[in-house]
Amino acid sequence: MPQPLAREFQDLLERGRDRQLRLAVTGLSRSGKTAFLTSLVNQLRHAGLEARLDLLPAAREGRLLGARRVNQQDLAVPRFPYDPAMAALAETPPSWPEPTRGISELRLAIRHRPARRGWLAGETRQLTLDLFDYPGEWLLDLPLLEHDYPSWCRRQQAVQGHQREAHFAAWRAAAEALDPAAEADEARLAEISEHYAEGLRAAREAGFADLQPGRFLLPGDLAGAPVLQFFPLPGIAEAEPAALAALPEESNYATLARRFRHYQQHIVRPFYRDHFRRFDRQIVLVDLLGALNAGPERFQDLARALANLMQSFDYGKRSLLSRLFAPRIDRLAIAATKADHVTPEQHPRMVALLEALLAEPLKDLRFADVPVRALSLAAIRASEAREVEHQGRRSPALQGTGLDGEPLLLFPGELPERLPDAAFWARQGFDFPAFRPPPQDGGALPHIRMDAALEWLIGDKLQ
């Protein structure tokens, strides 16, 4: 049997025995996917040794024997850069791993003892865990599959708030001067497309998340290709569909609409078909604190981006046959990251705020009877909880090292108990700092609730 076919057959056999799991680690830019994956692998590698995984029963009961990296199935996809990430954390001074810029995968073989032993169960079992990482920017393209070009133009017009609009001034001036019915000028369309891409990049740096098309932000080998030379046309929202359909094929409108459809069919759809439809489980990481720091417009922008993103995935329970031939995500975790940036008594507020932010998607998931859990975590804990005394009162604080190397001891401020309103934004006074990762000694990485995330995502497969 040819080697690739043998690998496929072995994977099919393992999935039939419920010994293989495909986990997607998703989230928008700066949500901490690289840190999460690095810590996940590190915790499982050190299981049974110095890893603190008390919330994972298989580890707490001494049944989790550890994990090792093995060859992945798809040899054409880059391997997740675990070793470079650990090397960055081990530097003097330590630094955060570089974010991934493309698709990557990693396969782990996890060894454990079954909770109930018998002559049929055997002494040990192995779970094959496939981990998938994707650029957050590319994820934002999945909702494009629900649009045609005019409806996408209308949506982009609807999301432009005052602060966001400021980043697109050059694009808007050029696009508004473009006649949709005039014959397309390739050089002019490329120029205006670059203005739009510059606006997207500036908006991302300013903390906005709902940015489409995502490949404009990380074009890869598509840089300079006509498929990335389109943009929303101002004024299309008010145009009659019949009038748009009557425009010549060589017009600016028809050319942009054609490129939008090509982008949908040849860039976005294959990405969804070849990757996201294969997942069994998923964790969505959310930088909630970064959005709060950035202000109300960017906070609402994050809520909109996450709601649109979650509508793109296929959730639901599966039988053995559907698991083999029509996989769907059957368990979901939604995690507010960087929990080490607030004091511990505020972690429940992080979870409550996350659930409120995603209230509508969570209602739909629970109605569909999809197991879903919200939690807060820090994949690599970079601060320590402390108390400080001031005027006879003891108050919680965080101690760590800033990115500039300066020691920090501070209280970053209080999280709101519910979705913030205008009065909250007017009086808010928090500033969640960026900490440098702690020095490493070669052991398990410090974390907050990575064991809870592992228990929810894979714990039932370690029984």
C-alpha cells in the first residue's frame, strides 16, 4: 500500500476507534494563539512530572503519562514552530514567541492509563491529537461566503465608525471619485486597492478586529495578484440591482464584483473546505482586555467580528459515521486570554463579560445542544498576584516585569460587571499592561487554567 494511502487508512482506523481528535485553535489577531499552543504542548510534554494540571483528572490521578510530537498527516503544511517559541521564552531576557503568519499543524501522541482497567482495556492507551493553527486575519474571510459583492459593500459601509473611518480617508477619497460604470483601469484599481489595504493595516494596529478581506493583511504568495485588487464601492448600497447588473463587463463595478467572486470561490471556499470542515473540537481565544483598553468603538467591533466568525463554523453532535465521513465540531471552548493581566478576584468578571459579549452565538449553540464552556486563562503566566498596603488597607495587585525590563507592581483597574455602557466608558480608569514572560528553567510553563481548558477539550478522551 502506498505510504500516503497507508497513513489515511491508519487515521481512519484511529478515528473509528475514537483514538484521534482534531482540535482547532482559533481567534483573531493578538488573541494569544501561539502562546496557547506552545503552552498546551509544553504542559502535556511535562505531564506526570512538574506540570501543574490539577483540574485535569487524568493528570491529577496519575494516569496521564505524557506526550511526544510525531509526524503529522499533511506533509505539505508547515509544522507549528514549537521549538522556536520555546527558544524565545528561554532567551535572556525572555521574549514572547513570534506570531504565526500562516497555517501550521502539530500532531501529538498522548499516552495515558484508562480510568477503569480490565483484561479488554489494556495497560495503556494512546490518543492522537492533531492541533491546527490559522492566522486570525484569514478567519475573518469565512463570513464572506454569505455575501455577494453588493451586500458585502453594504456591510462594509455599515461598520465604519468615526475612529475606524479615519484610517480609510485616502481610500474613500479615491473610491468616491471612481465611476462604477466607467471602463476599468487596472493600474487605478490596484492603487485604490492598496489604499484600502493600508487602511485595514492601520485599523488593525489601532485595535480593530472586524477587517475584511483578511488576506489583504497577510497576503502571502498572493501579494500583487489581481485577486487581491478589489475593494467596496461607496454608494453601491443605494443602487438598484437591475442597474448594477446592466453595467458592462469591462466596467469598474463588474471588474470588482468579478474579483470578489473569484476571491470567494478560489481563496475562501477552499480554505474552509480543506481545513475547517475537518475539525472535531475548537477553542476560540479572545483578547477581551485589549478591546477594553482600546475603547468602546473597538470593543463593539470585536463583538461584531466574533459573532460573524462563529456563524461560519459547523457545530453539532455526531454519530460514529458522521465522525468518520462528515465531521462537525462537537465541543467548543471560548476563552478570554491574558487572565494574568488582572487580579485573580476579577477572573469571574472576565468570564461573565465574555459570555455577555457572545450572548447571541452562545444561545444558538446551546439551543443546538452543543457543549460549550466559557473560561478565562493565561497560557503562559507572566505576573504574580500580590497584596499592597496603603493607609491601613490591603489591596490586590500584580507584580511582573514590563516589556521594557522595568519591574511593575500595580493594580490595573476593575473590569465591568456587565457589558459596558456609555457611563462606564466615560469614567473607566484601567490600563492593562503588557508583561514580559517570566524566565524559564526548562520545566513546565506557568499558567492559569490551562488544565481546565485541557479537561474540557480532551478530558473525556483520557478516561
